Amino acid sequence: MLKTIVKEEYKKRVIRFEDLVADKAAFIDAKTPGSDKKENFTIIGPGVSESSNRFINLEEAHGFNFGAAAMPNGTKNSLHSHLTAEVFIVAKGTWRFFWGNDGTEGEAILKAGDVFSIPTKIFRAFENIGADDGFLYCILGEDNPGKVTWAPQVLRAAEGYGLVLLEDGRLIDTTAGQEVPADAQVVKPIGNEELALVPKISEEEMSKQIFRFQERVPHLESFLDCRLPGGEKKSYALIGPGMAEAIDRSTLLNYQHSFNFELIEAEPGNGFHPFKQDVKQVVFVQKGEWKISLGENGEEGEVVLKEKDILSVPVDVYRRIECVGNDTGFLFMINSGDQRPKLEWAPDVVTAAHKTGLSLDENNRLVK
């Protein structure tokens, strides 16, 4: 029988899917028809919610924010932009993303496992076009991702439903008896001159920002432990240099987001042997089941994560990551910072890897 994490300081870092708390009035478009059925989740960090009632699962700063949205078929998230990175990961469903000042500049259809990093300052929106309820994860750059900038038509539509957004980020619902403070500054729609400065991007250019799960091409020997029993895995570098020690692994997007992001695929019984690193790491399950054992020999406890479960691993703690269960597993991994995190393997892993013909050079790069 597998244990759960026993140490008190780790319990709060395990975020089960059922632990997520929905906010149905997180943004200015909460009452706009077509957008009024959204559920937003603020999981790690403050996010960009405009609701004073939002629940945050883990408030600790990570260098990025992590959230999610659940939307039934036909529901839209209105046109908006950000000044920091915004990366979407489709957990479930079929989604249409569209962009441009009026939402007609281009569109992309994403399905489960796909990843989309949308450039800053561009107005973007998305809708669930699948048959069932859809679920998206979202990573926002920086500890403080700032405020959402809404397209002018979104703010005007909200006025008709009694919602007013203040410059300090507060959302006022006048239909619920809330009043706009006398000294408050109300967010005004941006003007035509500012709209003219918004970058434009074609569908062809935007397609380079998308990782297609069904078209994935793996890198097979990315890590020191890859030839050890239980260390076989495929890796996909999505954003930033990633964790890989192999110098020949390419990445999808290598410009700064304030975090590194990658996908790991493994068969049951395989994954990572014990390692630690000096930056924070968040892992979440796309498919399968994954056991995370903390401590060089698992002495700090272990937890089994299932689909949509999340774990934040603190710095300088050994972790063993293993795909368990019966199915191929897919695990997304976010690492703080724009630099490649340095993995420090347990001493017995280094010794065993050397016998397989693998070692690390002075730059922590794989030598075969």
C-alpha cells in the first residue's frame, strides 16, 4: 500500500484535482452571455483574477503563476492581453484559440496534450468547441504577472451587466449592491492609437508557438540516468533550455518566459532516479499515474499523482519520479527561472551511470 506524504511541510504542496476551488466571477466578462459559464482556478501564486473571493491553493512565490479554467462546450474567454508570458496546456477537450484586436487575425485548434505560448501584448481569446466540458491549465510568467488588459468591446459589454473594473484590479458588481468608491479610478477602454500599436501575428508565425502532442518527436537520452534500469524515458523541450543534460536536445521556444517547461513520457517502472535541484519545480500529470518519492531513499515519504494532480517540489530536496500503474505516463514539469536548472544526482546514481558509459562534464553536460 503506497503512503501519502507524511511530513507536514509537504502536505500543502500536493494539490489534487478535487482540491481546486472554482471561481465563477473571476473576471470582467463573468456575466457576458457566452462567457458566463467559466470556472477559473488560482492554483499557485496570485494569478490575475479580479475577484476578491478567489481561493489560492499555494500562495508561495515560484517565479511563475499556475492556474486553470474549466469551460463547457460553447463557452468563451474574452479577448485580453498580458505583459508577461501566458502558456496554455490542454488537459481535456478541443479548443479554438483566436487573436487580434477584434479576434479575427487568426485562429488555432488545440487538443489534449497540446501546448500554446501566446506572445505578450497580443489580444487573445479561446473557446471550448469540443463536445464535452473542457479543462485548460495556464502558466503566467513572473511572481507578479500584473493585470489583464481587456479589449475595449469586452469592457463595454460588461457595463451592460453592471460590472465595473477598477485600476487597482478590483471588480465591482453594482447589481449585487456594490458601489464604486468615490476616489476609485475606473478602467477605461484603450483608444485607437494604443490599439494601433498592438503587434500583429499571422497564423503561420503563431503556429511556431504551438507544441502538438500528436506530432511530438522525442529525445531519447536526455539525462544521466537514462541507461539505468528504471531510468528510460522520452523528453520534449517546450520552453527554455529545460532540464536536459544532453547538449543535442533542441527546444520549441527558447526565449525568456521566467520558467522552463517540458514534457516527460515513460512506461510504467521508468522515470527519474533520485536528483535534486536549486530551483523550484512543479509537476502535473497529463496521463497515467506517477509516484514521487522524496528524500534520497524515499525517507521523506511518497505520493501517487493521478491525472490533473499537481505537486510543488521545494529546492534542494531529492525526488524520485516514477511512472506507475498500467499505462504510458505523461508528466509536465515547470522549473523556475530562464536558466537550465542543474540537476544534482544522488551519488549512487552517478556511480551506476558511469558504468553504463555516461558521465557529466564541468558544465553539467552529458558525456557519452
